[in-house]
Amino acid sequence: MNRAGRSRPESLRSCWPLRTCLAVLLALVLVACVEERGGDGATAFSRDEFIFARVTRVYDGDTFAATTAANQRIRVRLAEIDAPEKGQPWSNRARRRLTELVDGRDVSIRLFDVDTYGRIVGRIFVDDIDVNALLVAEGLAAVYRRYAEDQHLYELEARARRQQLGFWSSDYRPRGAGGS
């Protein structure tokens, strides 16, 4: 029955699966278009481009939220490193240290990629400090071997291991770290 109390013709009642399929197909096309533009409809970025933003929230030892000069909200994942996740040993210390370094501050982000979650993956700089490298050097993040390209990070990690800094003084290892 329609709103006027009349029954719909049989042909309209039987085409609802087609309408549903078309709606799903349209949604998938829209999602694909958004992802092609940068994950959330944002302007697409190029690798090694610098993005300038102010950090608004630190989520964990390698992820934060920021707002660009164009007032665009972004989520950022630190490239080439892996810090302990929430609830894991050393996660509070890693998050606290990243907060000390970036929260409320203007940062430069050298773009590496946009991940499957729509986060910008990049190397973070505050003034002249390479935040990614500093966290590795202090033993609060490990080199994420699956994605790391910078050989200097491996050297910093080896030094932190030798000096047993941060989590290298314990049995804990982040998922992306290599063997002991």
C-alpha cells in the first residue's frame, strides 16, 4: 500500500532488490571517489610534500590529530616507527613523550603516504627536531621494519638497544620491531 491507501503495482514491489543493489553500488562509487581524493574528501597530497599543522590531540605514541593552516582536520601516523599501543607496556610513557614534543605546537609533516584508515603517514618535525627519530633514539618506539626506509633510524635503534633505553630495558617489543 502507498500513502494514499492504494496498493502498488506488482512490478514496483518486485524491483526493490534492484533498487537496493543500485543504492549500494552508488555508495561504493562515492566511497571510491572520496578515497581517491585522500581518504576523507580532503585534498590529495603528494609524497615528500610538507604539510604544516597545529597538533590538537595525541592519541598514542605514534598517532595524533592536527588542524592545517587551511583549517582542515587530519589524523597523522608517524612514518617508519612503531610505538606501544594503548594498554601495552610502555604505551603511557610513549604517549606522554609524544605529547610533550608536539601537543599544541606547530609541526611540519613530510608526507609518506595515506594509510587505509585515511591517516596521513609522515615524518614529523618540531622546529629542527625529527620527532620520529627522537622517539626511536629514546627507546620509546622501534623501527617499523615493514615500512622503514631511513637507515639512520636503524642506527638510532641499535644504539638505544645497546644502552637499554626505554622499552629495550625490558622484555617488551612493539609488533613492528625486529628480533632482540
